[in-house]
Amino acid sequence: MTENRMVFRGTQELEIESPLIIAPPKRLSPPPPTFVDDRPPVLLFEQVSKWYGPVIGVNQVTLELRSGITGLVGANGAGKSTLLRLATGQLKPQMGRVSVHGVDAWDWQAKRHVGYCPDVDVFYEEMSGRRFVLTMARLCGYDRREANRRTEEALEQVGMRDRADRKVRGYSKGMRQRIKLAQAILHDPDLIVLDEPLSGIDPVGRQEMLELFMKLASQNKCLLISSHELEELEKLTEHVAIMSRGRIAAVGTLQTIREMLNDHPTTIRIDLEQPRELGRLLIDSPDVVGLEMPSDRTLIVKAKNPKQFFRTFAQLVMEEDFAIERLEPLDDSTHAILGYLLGGSGKT
Amino acid sequence: MNSTPRAPSPVRAWFFLIGFAMRRQLRVRQLVILAVGMLVVATGLVVFVTQTIGWGMMERVMRPGMPTNAEVLDYVEVSFPPNPGSAMVSTLVGGILDTVRVSDATFIFPQLSRWVVFAVFVGFLMPLWTLSFATSAIGAERESRSFIWMTTRPLPRSAVYLAHFFAVLPWCLGLNLIGLFALCAAGGPSGQEAFRRYWEATVFGTIAFTALFHFIGAIFRRPAVVALLYSFFFETLAGDMPGTLKRLSISFYTRCMMYDEARKWGFEPERPEVFQSVGLETARWVLIGTAVVLTAFGMWWFARSEYKDDL
């Protein structure tokens, strides 16, 4: 994998809002680049906010991407698609600025540097895969010969060259994803934005796609890939941004996030009939750093090392036969991160 | 992807987009079928009227069961045969009959114009045909959610809007001119004269309507409904109302151009003081100006608009 660098700017403000953000991320290998790159970053979000009426899509996001693969994870409605659409110039931020190679992402010239594989499964169904990719190439402004050449190369890269003459409407989900990817890479963009590119693809296809992403990254491309599944992204990259409620809850290497999460106490509300008894047992746990009992049936626990804490908690509940009525992490960011790092779908 | 780079050209992309969007209009099969269906029905009706009662007064009857006006004239002619003994009476009757027949011939053109061209074509079919194509130029792409492929290409958004306008314009012009020709041809020789006189106004009116409906297609989620409401509530009602409100309607200026051409044939608005027609040049400039302003505003609007149809 090639250089992958995410830098956070304005971390002071972000730290106030979300203490889980780490800047800059620690690297396992290779070591973090310490040089100052004068070139504008491939993708830059500067304090970007976007609302849909009263609903917030993304909230004060600051993010800088250069080359390599960055995974973007988050539950449904976390703001992933909005962030990607801002990056590809489909949406305009109400606050802040999004730029690609220093050019405003909304500007048509920025789109020369961006390849976008959207999550919507929409094509010109009556076309063949080859015709569709060729049309997209022509719409990029290439003459017929060059468009043909690029189409064939892109189809070759996604492994669809020999199957591209069939109508798109007859394609499987995996083949459709590949065609979408082919149109995204045909103009050789520096930034490739992929929204749920692995959904609906069989395991063999997934492996091929992952290899293709790695290959693109090795060509010094910057890939921003969103997914529900952290597990899939982990095969590709150590670098992830976790989104929750429009904010980037955490960003960095998975290891750094895990370490940070262990140090950062998370707050959990537990409703049950005997909160005092449970509290008495939990206080002995080295992971519990604080307890509070706001009512006769509620216990608020502050715990670090959440993975270990939940293991202990589950054991206690089983052994002592506590009837838990409600279990809710109160810190939203932590909630999201826990969801992904503990292997769930973002919903703990 | 790294071999001999050839610079992409936005101009080339724009011309390709025009051709592509033009071909895409063929996919709007339902609308084409609907438009052709309406053309067939309307032409059939005109043929029926032309072949049965005609557009003049000769085949009409005063009351059901009574002879037609032509039969009455024939009866009069037979009742007063040329008689050298009463040459004065014969000349008088012959003169009256000739006058009636000539005035009937000049009545056909205005009648055909009023009912076929003004009421059916300008008042109904022209806006309907135009909106069925123009609103779908961007509207159909939005509805099918394939519009994303346009907005992710390295083309200025205003250029995308303009390309779709140019792509849809030939369809609208073609359909309206073919439609007008078919309706007029079905009306007989006077109809053919009507086509010669009215095709230019049809071209100008179509361009203005196309610009308007294309703009509506870009800003509303259900553009066909909005355009239909506009056509039949504003163009039809306001276009016929006294006062100056009708000067905001496109069909008013189209009619003004047509009246200007038809005046030589003795066809004028029923109540010129109410209609308050404008001159040919004014009407022409207003229609072209409307198209230019609406398209320019549409480009500006479109370049700033986000489409969140699938969010």
C-alpha cells in the first residue's frame, strides 16, 4: 500500500466536540511522513457543514486526504454519503469549503480529478456495459479513439472486458458494480470516491475488487471508500474515518483508535431493578472509573477499555442473573466507534 | 491508463452530450406515443369535418331536418333560371348567389384558422407536445435517477442545461411543425395556405415554450404536472382574458404573429379592441427574448442547484 495520510486541521475545535479524534494518526508501517508537502491535498474538507433543512448531514468536518486508501465507516444516516457527495461536487456545503487539488469540488474542473462510483444502482439500462462506459468517456471530452482506448482499459481493469457487450439490465449486482467502477477510473482521476462498492458482490468478486483497489492505491491514487463493514475495509487499509451523526467521531489507524478507545472512558446507562447491587459488583472491576445512580432503577457507569468491560459485565449479569431492562452508551461518538470496533453494524 | 494522453475537451463533450441527450429523447416512448396518438385523433377529426360539413357555410343547415345552405342556393338557382325576358331579375339573383359563394370561400380560411389552428393547435396541442418533450429533457433523467452521470462529468452544469435544451428543441420543433402540417393538410386547400402562413409563428412559439418547459423540468420534481397546470390555467385562461395579463402568455404572441399573417385573408381577432394585438416584429422579439432570458436564467439556476432526489 502506498502513502496514506490523513491530517486533521482545527483539531482544537474538534477536540472540544469530539474527544476521540486523534491528530495526526500514528502509523504502524511505514512511518508517518514528516515532510511538508507544498502541493494542495487531493481532497480537503475545511470545517464543512451541510444541512438538509433542519437535519444535519455533516457537521464541521475537517479532513485532508492525500494518496492511499481511506475507509469511511458509519451506520445508516451517519453522513457518509453526504460527505462523499460533497467530495464529488454533487452537493455544496453551507459552511466551510471542500476542494480537490485546491479547486472547489463544486467546480466542473475539479471533476477532472475525481472518479465517483455512487451507491445508487442506476444505469442507462438499455445500453451494453461497454457502450455505457464509452458514453461516460465521451462525456469526459475524449475523442472517439481515445474514448475507446480508455473504455477497453477500464473494462480490463475491472475484469469486464469479455462480458461488456451484454445489456446492463441483464447484469448481476457484482457486474453492475464493476461497470460503475470502470466509469469512475476511465479518466485516470487522482481521487476515486467509492460509495459502498462491495455491496452485493460475491466473495470471489470482493477479493478481486479489493485487489483492484490496492492496485489503484499503489498507482498513487487517493481512494475514499465508504462501507458499512469495517471488516472489509480492514483488509484494505488501516486508515479509517468513523462517522456518527454527521461528525467524524474518530480518524486514524484502527490500532490507534482502539488504543485511544481503551484510554477514553465511555459512559453507559444501565436500567435494572437492583442498580445498587450491580454497582457494588462493578466497582471492583479495574475498568470501571466511575459510578452514578441518578434514580432507583438506573446506574450510570464510566468505564475504560470497553471491550474488557463489556466482557466482565456480561459475565456478571449471567452469574448474578440481573434482569437488564436497558443498556445504552451515552456518548454518541463512542457508541459509533464501539459498534464498529466490537464488530457490530454501528448499533451497540 | 497512462499511455499517450489526449487532452479531453469540454467542447467536444458538450457536443456529444447534445447528440446523446437527443437520442435519449427517443426513449421517452410513452410521450411519443401519446403525442402521435393525439396528432392522429386531431387530424382524423379535421379530415372528418372537411369531408362532411366542411369549414364553410354551404354544408350547414339552419335547423335539423332542413336542407343545407348549398341545397337552398341550388333551389334558388333552379327557381330563377336565366330568362331573357326578365334579365334584371336573373342578373340580380345570379349576383346574390355568386356573392354568397365567394364570401363562403373566404369564410373557410378564418374558420379553419379559428378552430383548427388557434383553438386546437395553439391552445392545446402545441403546448402539450412541447411540454411532453421539454419537461423530460432533465426531468426524466432526474426521475430515473440517472442524472448523476451528467453531474459527475467534467462539464460546467450550465453547459449541461444548455445542451439538453438544444437536444430537445429539434424534437419539439419537428413534432409541432409536422403536427401543424398534418392538421392543415387535412383541412384542404385553405389548410395548406394556413400552414404557409402560420409555420413561422409556430417555430417562434415552440422555441419560447421549449425554453419555458425545459426550465420547469429543471426546477420541479413533477415538471409535467406543473407544466400542464401552467398551460391550461395560465396560457388558455389568461391568453383569452381582456386586459394586459395575457401579455405574459407565450400563446398570445404566437397568435399575434399568426393574426398578422392572416390579416391579408380577412382573418382578425373577433374583438380586436379586447385582444389588443401587438405587431409582428414585437411578437417575434418577445418570443425570442423570452426563450433567451429563460434559458440564460435556467443555466444560472441549474449551475447553482443541488439535486437531492435520491437522498
